[in-house]
Amino acid sequence: MKKLLSALMTSSLLFVGTSPVYASGYTSAYAKVINNPHGALKNQISYYEKYMEEKINVGRYFTYDLNKDGTPELFLLGKGNWKGFNFVATYRNGKAVILNSQFTVPTRINKARNCWISEGHLWGGGGYEEIQALGIKNKKLYEKAYFDDAPGDYELRENGYRLKGTKENYNKLKNKYYKNTKSIYAFKSYKRSNSRGLTHQSK
């Protein structure tokens, strides 16, 4: 009986670096991403690496339950010249699924509104402030709000509806979704070789 129990315990562990993680649900799926982010993200990052002629590196990560459904999302943080190029994965149908594209790179989190913030243009285009508030519904990404202050031409949306392009409406959306947000770099993160973060939900 002791041998059987020992075998079951051993088979339920998955190692990331030198630290064990219980291979249960999202922890097992996320551990595969942590072990090999390029393998897990190859369909998305191959284009970026070819375009920029530079390898994307994932240095740290943290978990946070953005939509409060009991399963945290996995936030992967870039390093080096790619600091700020970050990915978010959720757990769906038994595996980790990357949610964001190159146009929805997370920079901040609004904990009260259950969304993350994506700012500006990926390639640095545009001289105005462009902000998206993005949430997760049914394990898929959706836009809660979009607002920019392009000179003389505000573009404002909330929950799929276009709003009148006024400075007043712009400020309302910005105060609602951007105010009191927290930088993703302010969340407690872990190096990829440290598996503790897979069973830790950042507060």
C-alpha cells in the first residue's frame, strides 16, 4: 500500500526547474508554458521575431484571476529589449491558451473592473494616447472599452457601442477604466525556473 501511495504521489508531480508542482488542472498546463514558452507560443511569436530580427525572451511570470472564476490567468513578462511585450494565457479545455495578440499587449490591470489595459501602438506609431480595456468572458478575450485622444477626433467605445467623441466622454472612460490601475510589473512575479508562482494568485 505504501509503495502504491508513493507511486501515485510521484506521478502527480510535474517539475519546473528544480521545484515540484502538483500536476492538477491549470498548474500542469501552465507548467508546460513555463518550461517551453517558445514551443507554447510559436504560432504567435514567430512573426514578431522575424519582423524584429530578434528573439523574444520570457523572463518572469505571475498568476492572477482576472475574471474571478476561480482559475487564475498566467501573465508572462518579457525581458531585455522585449520588456513590455507580455502574454496572457488562460486555462481552457485542459490546456493553456494564449489570449492576447500583438495589439492587446497588457501593461496594467484594473482589479475593480476585472480587466487589463493595453496602451498605445505596438510598433510605436501614432502620437496620441490609445487605450483598450480588455476582459475575459467564457475563457475568451473581449473589449470592455476603447478610447483615444487623437487630435480633433476622439474614438470611444464601451461594451461594443460607440460613444459620442467628446472630451467629457473620454475623461469618463479614462477615469472608469484607467484610474487606479496597477502596473503588471508591480505584481509579485517569479522567475521561470521557480514554480511557486503557479500555485500563488497575486493579490
